[in-house]
Amino acid sequence: MSGDTEGLQARTRLKGALASLEPRYVWEVGEKAVRAVLFLAAAFAIVMAIAIGLSLLGPTVSFFGKVSPLEFFGGTIWSPDIPVGGSVQFGVLPLMVGTLLVAGASSAIGLPLGFGAAIYLREYAPGRVREIVKPVLEILAGIPTVVLGFFALLVVSPFLQSWFGASFFSGANAIVVIGIMIVPIVSSLSEDALTAVPTDLRDGALALGATRFEATTRVVVPAGLSGIGASFLLAFSRAVGETMVVLIAAGQHIRLHFNIFDQMTTMSGFIAKRATGDVPSGTPVYDALFAVGFTLFVMTLLLNLTSNRLRSHFREEYE
Amino acid sequence: MSMGVIIAVIVVIAAVVGAVAYYAFVAQGGAEIVVVDGSSTVFPVTFAWAEAFNVPGQRQVVVRFSGTGGGFEKFCRGETDLSDASRPIRQSETDLCTSNGITGIEEFLVAYDGLSVVVNHNNIWAENLTVAQLCRIWTSNTSAGACGGAGAHVTRWNELDPNWPAQDINLYGPGTDSGTFDYFVEVILDPFDEAITADFLPSEDDNFLVQGIAGDQYALGYFGYAYAIANPASLKILAIDDEDPANGDGPILPSEETVKDRTYAPLSRPLYVYGNGRSLGRQVVEDFLRFGFSSQGQVLVGQTGYVTLNANEVQAQLAKL
Amino acid sequence: MKLRSLRLRKAIEVTFVAVFLISIVVALGTLAMLLGSVVSTALPYLRTEVVVNYASAVNPLQAGYAAAIVGTLWVVGLTLLFSIPLGVAAGVYLEEYAPRSRLTRFLEAGVANLAGVPSVVFGLLGLALFVRILRDITGGPTVLAGALTMTILVFPYVVITTQEAVRAVPASLREGALALGATKWQAIRGQVLPAGAPGLLTAVILAASRAMGETAPLIVIGATFFQSYLPSDPRSFFVALPVQIYGYVGLPRQDFLDLNRNGILDPGEPLLASGGWPGVAAAGIVILLVILFAFNIVAMVARNRMQRRRL
């Protein structure tokens, strides 16, 4: 009967489709298992990212029930505890500007320094120098952030006060110290990226008459751009997320301004202050923490999506 | 040597060290543990007590400092036994406790701190301030009737006294998340029903406030007594006049005596430790508090830079146990 | 590109090399300043007591970091144990197995986003999840909870570093193995991972450094400041070096506390060096850096050997 033939055809097609999934060789079973395990690991990463996003979302929603998003995103005064002009103010713009200024300026210091250090270590430094300097630089990465904040206030601040007329707590304190702090991230990862470039590329350029510098900048660096870009991104993210240094050394200005030599707060600094402070939970003053955190989360997500797009374009294939 | 060998060596060494450490100290397990959390101002007191009270293998008091508010949050979830606090517990926090089944909350006074108003030691003009003047310095109210009629917010030294310099008063103080801040507002500004100004340099760490004031001739700030007297070469403490003749006449400098007999007012700040029904029911917790109020415990309080209770107050606390 | 004279090109090179050299000097110089001030403050306190004793509230000369050292080693050890396999696995998957699609790019961005989250937020997450919800497994604010929290914190660094390390391995290694009949996993395990091992070690170093130095998340989840016993298993309460250092930094300098009040020094004894508590804090920092440095040296030696074998 025709119905039966169709059923038979359907079953055969289904069998054919499923057959490609069935292991044909012994080793394929292991392969699938490995792939599943690795997938779970990656899934864990995503689950964590989502978990953080969600945990921030709940109190954020409750916060926006009490404070209007318009005031939050449009207001230029941030004073959640002390009334200014009659009421507490929840304008997040000063925090955003603070974050961008501090992260941006410290990256402007740290990325070039780290990059320059990486190039020097890889291309020009004698072996012994490299062997000593690289681990010493990595020590910078391990200094407790509390110590760096301490350092910013006791050593960097007096210097900035006398040379630039900065105030005791200033954004510039944090900028200088965070800038130095992210150098090892950039230098270590960039240097690994440069090392990974096959020497024939470099040798070829040199053989063609390039100076060492030209070979490096025109051949090796473009080849390692993916890793270098990743290091820049990680370093910038670290600068954005840094809490202790800002909390201790940058102060707490509440109005929108661009003067790094005056007090500044960043979104991360505020979150840390609120989380380790004395304010009772459940109030809008406390929930402001989550609202700011969520905003920061979304901001960095957009940044990462764009940069990921760019990085995909620069994936270099050797050979 | 290949990578595998290096790793193997490291793992073996780590395992050996770990095993030795474990077995050498495994006897420490089984001790009764008391968890204390809360204010970073009060923790030196419970810390000093714990240090002397702990006996390895028998009783261990573990001390943390999540902040007064954070401490209460954990206390009200039953995660801690005692909560250090630089301010009294709030109604909202008591409600949280009750809703979690934590009842029988008992407040213990453990020490006093003479909150000191401090200026740079090169500040040769100011010697003392009245509470009303302090209010004027720290309020945001710019109307002439502020601070009970004393006058509007002042920004310069010469607005308080025409003989003083025509310079801005640079204010330093603890941040809004600190119990010290809450207390200062409560005793200096709240009595006049004024709000605090936002125009000061805040820091969570009193040592940094010291640093800031020490470097600024026109600065004024406030923090705990221990920090104020630790730096006589760079700071000067102002005497405070609470304008209440019943409580000691004229401006009074903070010292152990004036804080103890409460003539240094209103800035003699009480420090508390809270327990609840469940924790206080444990013998080890009661022993710990008894130790704290014993003469040895009181000596320790003095060594941390705070002022001890007088004999009557100690009796009153012991009666609560 | 117009032709430049050799002289000009050499001049450009020399200028830039000088700039690069200055970069290193600036970074190292700042580090030297920092270390110099820390070590000089710590010097009077670098005695055996500071490593063997427990913390002290009243006598800076007796204060020690024994519990904190063991606690930090426990937390960092467990963090590495959890985060390295997990992070490497995730990185390998994202780089080798995941199809090049928009979804993958979105996932990668999500992972990278974790790197920018303020460390304190991980502490809050750890408190809610590991200390409270999973209390039965972790036992509350214990070593295990701390390690799990730090694992999530260092995780994105490990993943991204692994991805880059794997990405940098020449395709010829991978394809050669496949051409010889290996499965994908055999090719990865036999050729790609060993070739990318130096990069993976960098990931380990960065992760360990981060885990050792973070303060705020550990305070939030409930790391102790003072306990006078060593953590004996993953379910013990713990002290961490950065937390204890932070605690000491907050105590007042004791140069000039009235000697009679103090009652612990003879009037004849010199005043406490380095102001007492700041000196103890500095000693703690030195201890932390020594541990870090030792760890880095081992990893670096291993990494050097691996990199030297490559051409």
C-alpha cells in the first residue's frame, strides 16, 4: 500500500540521518565523550556569566521601581546618602564618566607600556635580561590591590599634589597606579603572542633587508595581533573592574566633571564601598549597588561584543 | 628534565607539606568555635579578647569585620554568634532577626571611643569649638537660622572668628558607610535637625584621614581617639564645648578620664557587642563575654586604644549574662 | 610606501627601542619604589615570629601570619585545582570545537565580560551561592567557598589565555596529525596542547597572582581576620593574607601611644619601629610577595624550557 511505502521511505531516511550520528569506529565514542565534557566546561562559563547577570537583575528591577530610570541615567549628581538640594540624588552619569576616565586613562598608560615592554623583551633583550625581567613584572600582577591603593595614596598622591596641584584624593592617583598594575597583563600575554609567531616570518623580513624594528612592527606584530588584542582587552577589563585602588585613593566626588586631579568615583569603586559598608540591605540606597553593577555589566558586554567582532576579522592563520 | 617530571616533583612536595601540616595540626579540630563579625571599629576589642581567650583544641573565637551593617545581616541569619557594632541596632535589623527566628537579642556595652575633632598642628588659631560651631561647619544649611540660630554653613575659618585666617576649611571625615559617620551626624547635626554637607573628603580608612589632615594646614576632620593621639607631631586635637554646664564646664579635651566620666560630650561614643538568645545560651560564648568584662579583659580594651567602662557599667553588663 | 634611507630607518629603530626600554624602566621603577617602601617598613618585623605566630591585637612585635599563610595556600591551591582544568577545557572547546557562528561569538563575549566584573560582585555572588545556598556542601564561609568564588573570578582569564595559546599553534601541527590518522582529540592532546603549553602556564601564573591578591571578595564572603588555628580541611574557616594585611592597615599607628597606658613596653624600651601595625602589615605583604615570587619562578622555569624547545 502507498501509506506503507511512504512509511518505509520515511523510516529509511530517518535511519540514514541517524546513522551519521552513530559511531562507526571505536575511537569515535571517546571523541564524543571528550567533546561533551569540553562543551560542559564552556557551558559552565556561560552559566556563570548568566548567573551574575541575573543576580544583578533582581534588585535592579526593584531599584527602578523606586527611582526612575530617567533620573538614574540622566541625572548629573550622584549622592545616594547625603541629600543635595533637598533630596538624595541617583544620577549615574558622574560614575560612568569616572569609570570611563579612569579605565581609559589608565589603559592609555598601561597598554603602551606593557606593549613596549613585550616588544623589547621579545625582540631586543638578551636572554638573561628577559629571564629576570619577565617574572619580576609578573610580580606586579600579584600585589594585593589593597597595597596598591595604599601606595597610591601615600606615594603617588603627594607627588601629584605638588606637581599638578591635585587634591589629596584624586582620580589621577588611581589612574597612575592602575595603569602600572595592568602592565604585566599586557606584557605577559603580548609577549607570548609574539613568541608564538614562527621565526621564519621574522627571518624572511630580515632577509629582505628590513631593520629589526621594521620586521617587528610590520610582520611580527600583525601576525600576533590576535593575542595582543586579547591582552589589551583583558587589561582594559581589569582596569574597569578595579575596586580597591579607586575606593582608597580616588575619593568620592558626586558631581559630573572631567578633572582627573580632583576626587572621582567609578562604578566599581562605588559597588565595593557599598558592599563592604554599613548600609542595611533592602533599601534603595543599597540596591543602587546592583543597579550600578547591572549597568556596568551591560556596558562591558556591549564593548566585548564589538571587540569580538573586530578580533574575528584579525584571526591570523600561520602558513 | 621534562615537564612531567617537574610537575611530579612539585606535586609530591606539596603533598608532603600538606600532609605534615594536616597531621601536625589536626588536633586543633574539635574546638568549640565562636564566630564574631561586624564593625571594623569595634573589632580590635573582640580581637584582643579572642587572642587571650583562645585555647588550641578547646575553644576558638574567630573574628571578622564585614562592617556594622553587614555584621547584623549575618547575625540575623544565625551565621554569627556575636555582632560588633559602632551604633545601636536599628529597628529594621531587629525585624530581620525576628523574621529569621533570631530572638532574645541582648546589647552589651564594651568600650567607649572619644571621637576627636582634629586639625593640622600648624593650625595655631583654633583651640576649641562649640557643638553649634561644629554644626555650622558640617551642615549644608545656608540659612541664617541654622544650627539652632547659631548661623549658616561656614566655609572659611574667619566666618567663625574674624581673627582667624580667610581660608577655606578643608573637611575630612569617614565615609557615609561608616558607623563613625552615622554617630557624628546623630550627635552633632540631628539635635539641630540639620543635614550634613556633601562637601568633604571621605575615606573609609582613618589612617588616610590622618595623612590628609597632616598635609593640609587648613584641614579639619574627625575620627577615633586612638588615631588622633598616635600622631601628636602632625595633628592637634580640639577641645569641644557642649555648652552644658552640668556636664563639665567649658571646652573639654578628650582623654581617658573625660571620656570615662562622660564630661567629653557629646562625642564619647559607645561601642557595642550584640548576642542573641541562641548564642548566649552556649556556655563558651558566655565565658567569652565574662572574660571580656573581667579585669584582664578590661586591661586589653585599654591597650587597643579605647576607653574602658567604669565599674558600675561593667556590673550592669555582667548582670545581663 | 616610499623608500626611506637606511639611516632614517635605523634612527627610527633606535628611537623606538629607547621608548620601549623606557617603558620597562618605568614599570620596574614603580615596582621598585613600591617594594622599597614596603620592605623598609617591614624590616624590623621580618623575624620568625611573623611567620609562626598567630595574629595579635595588642602587641605588634608578637603578631604573626601563620594562619593566614596556610589559609591563602589552601584557597589558592584549590582555586588553581578547579579553575585550570575547567578553564583550559572551556578554552579548548571554544577554540577547537565550537562552530564559528554568531552564537559562539556571543558566548565568547560573555566570558570576556566576566573579566570586567568588579571583584566585589563575585564576592556577593559567592556569598549568596556558595556560603548560603550551598551551605551543606561548603559548610558556610570556608576554604571551599572561598576557592569556588575565586575560581569564578579567575576563570575568564584562564579561558581567554587558553584560547590565545591554542590559536597561536601553527595549523601544520594539527593538520599533520589529522592527516596521519589521528582523531581530533588525539591531535589536540598530542600536538596542540603541548605546543600551547607555555601560554597555558602564563594563564596559571596570572590566575594564581589574581587569586592571591584579591581582598574585597574574600571579606564579603566571610574570610576571617583572626583565628588561632590552621585550617585543616576545605570545610574550615580561614584567614587569607590580603584580608589580614587589610585589617592591620586599618589599625592606628602606635608610635606615640602612651607607654603607661599600653603597659606592654618598658619605659626604657625604644618606641615601636615603623609605627607598629603598619610594619606588621608591610611584613605580611613581603610574605605574600615571597610566596608569589617562588611560585612564579617555578612556573617561569618550566615555561622557558618549553619555549626553548620550539623553533
